[in-house]
Amino acid sequence: METSIKKYESGGCSETVLLPLTDIYETETGYHLIYEVPGISKENFEITANGRELEIKGNLNDYSPEGKKLVYGEYEPASFYRKFKTDENVDTDKIEAKLENGLLTLILNKKEEALPKKIKIH
């Protein structure tokens, strides 16, 4: 997983924050936000929409299999965070989320009044 990694230090403690790669696509009916998060279960996500702000955050927990002793490790528990400002035409009551094959996909549907209308000729 290619990410932007930032270490924050405060009061002698440091925290690693991952900024996973994200692609955003627009369709006629909305936006698709695709967020690269391999190995993270859906229970580790917190997704909130507040006004036009969309926040995605959570934790990569320490993985320690029961009954096994770690002899070498590069994995480091960390948190992840992304924040986006949505288009004013997004219906935040109709945001959908799915997690599949290490990709979190958020579908941000446009409000009905923002969708293209076909004009009938009489």
C-alpha cells in the first residue's frame, strides 16, 4: 500500500497517521470515492458526513496471532485519516459505502434537483 505517512509527536508520545491513496470519479448521478485500504476490516472505519465535510478515519490494529512469538516485525499500528469537502449537490443522506478486496468505495449520490433532466417535446 503506497501512502503518505506522517508522524505526530506530542508530549513525548508519537503517532503514525496514514493517508491512503484516494481516487475520485464523477458520474452523471454522483461521485465515487475509492480509498486504498488493504487488510483493514470494516469494523476499523468511522465514516461521517457533517454538512459538506466527509471524514474517513480509523485504526490499523496491532496483529499478534495467539500462541506465536514475534521474531521480526516491520508492521506498526497506526491510524488513518482523510477529510474531503463534498460538492453542494451531494445528498449526504444517501451516501453508500462498501469494502471489497482492500478498496473502500463511497458512492456520493447527487441530489435529485442536480441530476440532468430530459425535456420532452410536445
